[in-house]
Amino acid sequence: MPADVHPVTPDGRYFVVRGRLWRRADPSLSEDRRTTLVAELMQARRAVGVALRKADKAALAEPRAGVDRAKVALGERGPVWWDDGTPDLNRRMVANTPYAEWFENGANDQG
């Protein structure tokens, strides 16, 4: 599903899916770097799926670590990519954040 089908917070830090905030990738990444990291993320996710289908718990650790490494490198996890001191609200329900009014005033009609 394209990212543009979900509402993006006015500051560009999060998109909203089913009322929950999800941190977006660092916009300062070059397109080449972002493309490489997304490819690594998808490869790791496929490996997680293979391990899950095989019910091989021992084989899950490395691909899950790969997913985490890619998401941290993209800026979707780990240290925030902004520098104004605003706390990370990743995975929080938008209704319980400073974005609640924005979301209720029409942003939720987008996604």
C-alpha cells in the first residue's frame, strides 16, 4: 500500500494507520541510500516469514535483527532524526498525543 494513502502529520514525522502513529524514514537520507535500506528491510522481512513458516524459532533471531538494523538506519526506530527535543511518539495512539486535534479535524479522512 503506498505511503501516501495514510495521513502524514503536519511536521512530516509520522504517518497514521488505524489511529496509531508510525515514525517515517529520515527525509535527509539520499534516495539511493533509502532504496538500499528498504531493499535490505524487505529481504529481512522475507527471511522472517520463511523462518516463521518453518516454525524455526532459532532461525528467527538473525532476520529479526536485520529488520531492526534496517529500520534504525532508515530512522524509523532508534534515535529520532529530528533535533528540536520533541519526544518520540512512535506507535502511540494519535488520540493520546499532541496530534489529536489535527487528526480529528480531518486528517483521519485521508486514510
